[in-house]
Amino acid sequence: MSQKRVLSGIQPTSDSFHLGNYLGAVKQWVELQDSHDAYYCIVDLHAMTVETDPKLMRKRTLTSAAQLLAFGISPEKATLFVQSQVPAHNQLGWVMECLTGFGEASRMTQFKDKSQKSGADTTRVGLFTYPMLMAADILLYQTNLVPVGEDQRQHIELTRDIAERFNSKYGKTFVIPEGYILKEGAKIFDIQDPTAKMSKSAGSGAGLIEIMDTPEANLKKIKSAVTDAGREVKFDAKEKPGISNLLSIHSALSGKSIKSLELEFDGKGYGDFKTSVAEVVVEYLRPIRSKALELLEDEPYLLTILHDGAQKASSVADKTLEQTYKNLGLVL
Ligand code: AQP
């Protein structure tokens, strides 16, 4: 039996991914490449929905590739590519926009949140149509499974709705994808404001644990993470959001269950617990950062992997696009 297909993407919007990107998404990417036909893409076109600097875009795209490889994405097992190198994404994106209702798109909470933060004058139309481009990213590959963090659930639902609509109106064209969202740790919160998701675009960056940050900087940040009232290390997302977030992070990286961590730190204070979280995070990330820095020294190698990936991705994407155009009655 042929393997099920997986696709996911990540934006090159920062000099480093953060722990939320890894635990919510990329960790699953690495696991799924062993059992699935995996396509992973650096979504640079999505990154253009906010202000970008051409020099930074190039650098961040390559840094993204280096981090993904350092995390364990293997070019032998998975197809790793850059979205803009596969033109079918834009082409199907337009079709998706023409199939989506304005009201339907207006309900996307990520757009509402981000546009509210930046204001109507600076919010770009591309930010509004982003979920339709994301639908194209997914549907082009006849994807079965989309591993993402909790924040992307609504976009996956929209993709399913558009695909079902297209299939029933124009004939079966797309596989209906399913989200692959973890039950625990699918949302990692800012360590300075544990009510907000850890996000690259978060204010000061003090609440972000960044993969490419030095071990010393991350150690310091985690030791200064906000905690909650009381002194008991116990998972309670409502009453103790700070400690609960740190417990999720510790558990995901150390492999220890939350229950066993609660027992281990029973009777000890928040200080001991935060020191342990800091050590676990720093030691986990240390070799990944070193590997990414080493890969960045060899730009031709990174470019070759990405070009090979784009070629392979195009051969799948072009077939879907052709079938879509055919079903829509376009003259080929
Ligand atoms: N805090 C998070 N917890 C769990 N998963 C998360 N993801 C992002 N933040 C968290 C998941 O990471 C994947 C890639 O995300 P993205 O690069 O597409 O951007 P995003 O979701 O918009 O992440 P950011 O950090 O908030 O970026 P900016 O600030 O640039 O918008 C996705 O699967 C996402 O679910």
C-alpha cells in the first residue's frame, strides 16, 4: 500500500524559529517523514503578508532550511522546498480565492487578530487571502495529513470546506485533508505572557525561546520566565498558566510525563523547577543550533537541496493544477 501524504509549511519571518514552531509543528514533521510521503515547504510567499526586506528574506529562507535539516528533516525521506519556486501555488491560490466567500474569509481569527494589531492602513490584502493560498499549498499535493499547531486549526477547516465545494461542483479533484494537531503541547505560550501564544511577531522577544539564540541567552530567559501565585509545581492551565506552559515544554523535550514531573518537583519551589526547564531546553537545542550554523556555512549545499525539492514538488503540483484547470473548463 502506498504511503499517505503529509504536507506542512513554515514562514521564514524571523532569524530563528521558536520553541512553539518546533513543538507544535516541526517535531511532528520529523516523526512523520518515516511513515509518510512527506512534503515540507518554507512558505516565503506567506511571509510577504507582512513587511519584508529582500536581504532578510533570502537570509531567513536559508536559515529556515538549515534549521529544518538540523532538526532532522532528511532530504532522503522528505521533499523540502521553497514555496515560490513552485509556481503552481500561486496559480491554484487564485482558484481558491475565487471559491471562497468574503464572509467566510472574514471569519478567520488569525486575520482578525493580526489586522487588529497592525491597523487597517498597514494590513495587507495578502494577509486576508493567506488562508486561500494555504489551501492551495495543501490541496496541490493531494495531502492526507497536515501537521500544524492549534493556531492553524481554522485554516485547515477552511481548506476542507473549499475542497469539498470544488469536488462537488466540478468533479472529484482534491483529497480532503485532515489536520494533525497534538492534544498536549499543540500550543506553546509566551514565557513572559502565558496567556498569549509564543509568536515570532511578539513584542519584545523576551517571552520567546529561539532556536538560534545562544544557550546563555535562553538560559537567562527561562530563568526569568513569569510564574504564578503559590509555589506548587502543578499543571493547571487556568490557575497556573505560566507553570503549566513550562511543564508542557519540559515534558515534550525530556520525554517525562507531566505527572512524573509534578512528583519530581513536589515540595520544591518554582526556582528549582525553572532551573531544570532551562537545562533541558538548552541541552536539547545546543546541538541543533550548532548543526544549523554549520549548514549555513555551505550555501551551495542548501540551495541544491531546495532546488531538487522544488523540482520534485512541481512534478506533483503541476498534475493537480492541470486537472483543476481541466475540470474548470479552461482551455489547455
Ligand atoms: N506558539 C505556538 N505553539 C504551537 N505551534 C505553533 N506554531 C506557531 N506558533 C506556535 C506552529 O508553527 C508552524 C509554523 O508557523 P508559521 O511560521 O507559519 O507562523 P505562525 O503560526 O504565524 O507563527 P508565529 O510565530 O506566530 O509567526 P508570526 O509571528 O510571523 O505570525 C505552524 O504549524 C503553527 O501552527
